[in-house]
Amino acid sequence: MQTMQHQYVERASGRACSERLFADRLIGLLYHNVREHAPSLFRMATSSRMSAVLGFVNYDLPFGGCGSACSRFLKELQVDLGECLDEPAQLDTPRKVFERRIRYRHCRPMPEDEAAVVSPADARVLLGSCRETSQLFIKDKFFSFSELLGESMWQEAFKNGDFALFRLTPDKYHYNHAPVSGQVLEIYQIDGAFNSCNPGAIVAVATPYSKNRRMVTIIDTDVEGGTAVGLVAMVEVVALMIGEIVQCYSERDYDDPQAVAPGMFLEKGQPKSLYRPGSSTDILIFQQGRVEFAEDLRINQRRVDVSSRFTKGFQTSLVETDIQVRSLLAKRK
């Protein structure tokens, strides 16, 4: 089966880069041939049990070859060891590489502007809106809004709001950081499948992110010390080979991690949770008219000189920008 390349925009330079999609042919086979002709096998492949088994085989077995396999793995993923808190010798399994901690205050600086909303992850980002009058209007492509938050009272609060979708690839740093400062009103899990976040798989499965297992955190930023951008929904979505989302908020560095709970105040830029491991997705949903996305991200998304599978699959210009955790995403209006 032929597959087209997938490109994104490097934010700092503005150049188009080709993404190396891990297990692309296998994912293509699963999401086209198997899904269409053997739906029962497809459901088993994207189940919680199979995802856990695949995760163990791929991530928990130690490296062999007296360190050479580890070196090859780190080189293949282009992991910058200078960013890591742990010594290279301690990163002796793929899981430890994916769950690595970094010196984020030094290598992921955060805007000083109190009005800034920051990226929750090292990821590739797309922007969207649920309003038909918005230039960023994307309806029912990546998720069904009515399903994403589950049967909750928050549906009306975020109606016609804006969103940002962050796709974490396997090479990325896999901690999520708080994108805003505010008080947690509610946090809850919605059960679901473990679909891949490979661009080809996303296009193949209608609204996959509202079908996958996900954790929803509702944050009120209109409180003392908050970012003042209204309510923000942070949705953390599992994917193929992601075993769990660990809530581990730390007020300082990675010290004394705590489970996120209602009533807790989250400080912008601090570690909030960890994906175990692989690739996964964050979705931030904002109330209508409360934020304005960074101009460079909006311009990049409309570029026609970049070969994106999302653009081809959804017949509208959808080009991702590679964004760093704690960097500027938006500002409050």
C-alpha cells in the first residue's frame, strides 16, 4: 500500500520538515485492510489489553548489546541528553527514555506575560474552532464536540469555543504541563479505545479522539492568581500502546508529585501529568472569545507549500507546527 509523506512546520525556522512516522506501514495495514475486512480483529488490536501487551514488549524490555542498542535508540529518536535530568546510563529501557525528565526551566523557557496561555506539551499543534464564522472552523474532523467531554454539565460552557490539538509523537518528552494557572473544578476519566494518533489513522477513523480513553480536567482561570481566560478544558487522550495517564502535579520541578483533584490550584508551566508511553494527544478547549491564538501558528496552518496528510484527508488546509512545552500558544482577549 502506497503512503504519502507527512510534513509539519518547524516553528523557529519556518521550514517544512518531513516526519518519520513510526510503524507507518503497519498502521496503514491495520486502519485500512484490517479495519475494513476484519472489524473484530481491529477492535481487539485497539483494545486496552492489547495496548498494554504491545506497550510492555516495545518499552519495558531492557536494551541489549552492552549499551549499543540504547545509543542507537537515543540517536534514532534524536533525544538531546543534555536536556535530561537523569544520567544516560539510567535510561536503560525504552520506557525510561519516553518518561525522561528534563531541565524544563532552562531548556523550555516560558513567556513572562501573565496573559499568555502556553503549550502543555512538546508536540505538533493544530488550531480549531467550533464556530462556523471562525477562520479556524473545523467541525467533526478530529473529535465530536458533543462526545469529547462526555455526558457532563460542561458542554454548554464550551459551546462554540476554540480549541488546540497537540499530537505527541513517540520521540517527544511525555510530561504534560499546565497551560494556564487556575483552580481545578473537576477531573474525570471517560473510557474508550486505544486508536493510533498516526495522521493516516486519524483520517481513516472519524472523530477518533472522542472514541479513545481520555482524562478531562476543567480549570477555572478567573480566580485570584489565575490566567483570566475563563474556563479551560484540558483533555488528555490515550493512543495505541499508551498504558495510562498518570496525574502527577508538582509545584516545584518534579518534586512531591500529587494526583490532580478538584480544588487544587495549578500553576502555569508546572508538570501536571505523564503519558506511559508512546504517542498520544492533548486537546485544550477554551470558551468562546476568551483567547487569541499566536499569529505564527495560524499562518503556518494555512500554508499550501507543506504536504500534510490532514490537508489531503480533510480537504482543507491543516498544517501542524512543531511547538515546545511552555512556549506561547495564545493570549487572553
